[in-house]
Amino acid sequence: MMLRMNGMDMAVMSSMMQTTIMMCRACSAECMMHAEMSEHCRMCAMACDQAAMALEKMMGSMSEAMPVA
């Protein structure tokens, strides 16, 4: 969506990124419940947390450059 030829809608992009952050946090929480029993779950939780943090950082940079109307 960010690379569309016609540009992007910041409000739509922000909503999609917020939703993805919520999904990453939910996945991380679920995987952490099994992390002691499963290395895969521990790694998944860490990856989800990192993805959420990267999205939050990206959103911060985007909102400074292009505030939502």
C-alpha cells in the first residue's frame, strides 16, 4: 500500500498498521504462554514483539512527516 503509484491514504495506512500491531501483540501474548515448553513459541513471541516495535517506530516517523488530517 505504501508504494502505490497514486500515493497512499495516511489514515488507511495508520489504521492498517495499528491493526497489525494489535495482532502482533496478541500473537506474542499467546506464544509467551507456551514459551517455557516450546522454543518455537518463544521465538515467535520475540519476532512478534520486534515486528510491533518496528511498526510503532515506522508510524512515529510517518506521523512526523505526514500528520493525519
